[in-house]
Amino acid sequence: MNHSIDLHEFHWLLAVVQSIDVGVVVLDRQYRVQVWNTFMENRSGIQPKDAHNQHIFSLFPDLDQQWFSRKVESVATLGTPAFTIWEQRPYLVRFKSYQPITGQEEFMYQNTTLLALRSPDNSINHVCLVIYDVTDVATNRHQLQAANAQLQKLSSTDRLTGLYNRGHWEESLRTAHARHQRYGTALSLVMFDIDHFKRVNDTYGHQAGDKVIEQVAGLLHEHVRESDVAGRYGGEEFGVVLSDTDKEGAQIFAERLRKAVETLLVRYNDQSIRFTISLGVAELNGPSNSHAELISRADQALYSSKKNGRNQVTVYES
């Protein structure tokens, strides 16, 4: 009678294993497949009769043999389970992702558990591999990260130009200033604005003025290096933080930018708009109380460029 109950329970257990929405694979100590449930059949396209007694590594040649063997041996020797999570290892065996709604991921993200299966004599001759499809979780996380990155970008960039906005740009300058104070690395600042910008707005309209600002920002994007930080300081004024650059290097950069703007022709509503910029350069050398000091020096140099006829570069001399 007891034997009959055990048999029934065994059949129930098999029915559960077949129907649950996780992958279940039982391996012997030679890594041959003994159980291969419906989940595995559907995702791999391999039927249980074709998987039975096959080595797991021949069914999944991409499975890291050395790493997986170490995991299995540890589980079989110690009798304690082992786990993998998708954040560290996106999948154990590569299956296509079948996400009916999003369909954004090219493979199924997986969490897995390896369990020791004890025989009646307490020996461990088999291990069970359980594979969980966590693609939904991974997709949601990725979407959240993308949304956060987008929010971060929106909060740190100027909508019109795509340059850093004043707040983020000043924070970058403050960081560069602190690095200079600590390590003595070279640091220069270029501040510039568009000459007679009010005249552009009054003559061609504010949308034309926006177009001019956009085009200047485009030139700036082309001229800065990866390590430089360009920002819209406000209105038609811009700033560029030049790390590891002395005033001579900053002056060369500023002069190149001035010439590029001078030759720029902005077309708007069949009208051609030409304009120039005035620039101020300041190098941070010696002790300094704050990053604002550097802005003040560059602004003073910029004011000199304006006063002396515009469309020129002035270097601040203490």
C-alpha cells in the first residue's frame, strides 16, 4: 500500500515538474541528462528523448565547462545549493527571449539554482538544475536605468544646445578646481559670448537667434576634446573648462573657435546671418579660493575683448 502511495506521489511530482514555468534538468555525476522538462523542451527545441543521457555540454556547447563543472562538484561534494543571478551572469544557457509585449531583449535572462539530490542511502549521485526566466525583471531594470539616464541628461543639459547647463557646468568646474588644488594639474577656462546678439534678435527674430546659438554650440561640440567640459553659461554666453591645459593651449583653442565662428554662415528663412564672438581666457595657476575666481578672471578678459573692438581673444594677466 505504501509503495502504491509513493508511486502516485512520484507521478504527481513528475506532472508538477513538467507543468511549472521553470526549466528543470537533472544531471548524473557524468553530466548526462536524466530529466528534461517541458520548459526545457519548448525553449531549446530538443525533445526529452533526444536529451536523455546526453552530456549537458554537447547540448549547450557555449556553456562554460570549467566554471559549470566547478559549481556542480561543489554542490555534489558539500550538499549545499549554488545560485547564479542575471546581474552577474545574464544567462547560464542561451535561449531566445519570447517577450510578447516588449520583445526588447535578444536572449532570456536567467537566475539559476543547482541542488544536490540525495539517494535513499544519503549519497549524492545527481544534481538538479533549475532555470528561472527573469527577462521581465531585467527588461524593467534596463528601462528604469535608461529612464534615469535620460532624466540625468535632461537635468544636466541645456535643451536648446545639448551642452551642459549652467548648474552642471559649474559643478564640473568646481570638481576640476578641487583637482587642481590637490594635484597641481593645469587648468584653464575660456568664456565667450556672441557679439551684438541683441541686434541679431532684433533684426531676424528670436527664432533666428536660437538658430545662431544652436550653430555656435554645434561648432563647440566639434572643437572640444573628450576631457573638456562645455556649457551654456546663460543667454548667449558659453564656458569651456579645459583640463590639463595652460593658458597658451587655451588661447590656441579659443583662436581656432573664434575663426570657425567668423567663417560660419547661418541660414534662416532665406536670410544669411554672419556674426562673431569675443573670448576671454584664464589659467588657474597658484593657490585659489574658489572656482568662481577663475570665472571672474575669464570674464574680465572677455570684457577686455569687448571693450577693444570684439571678435578677439584676450588672455587674463594677473
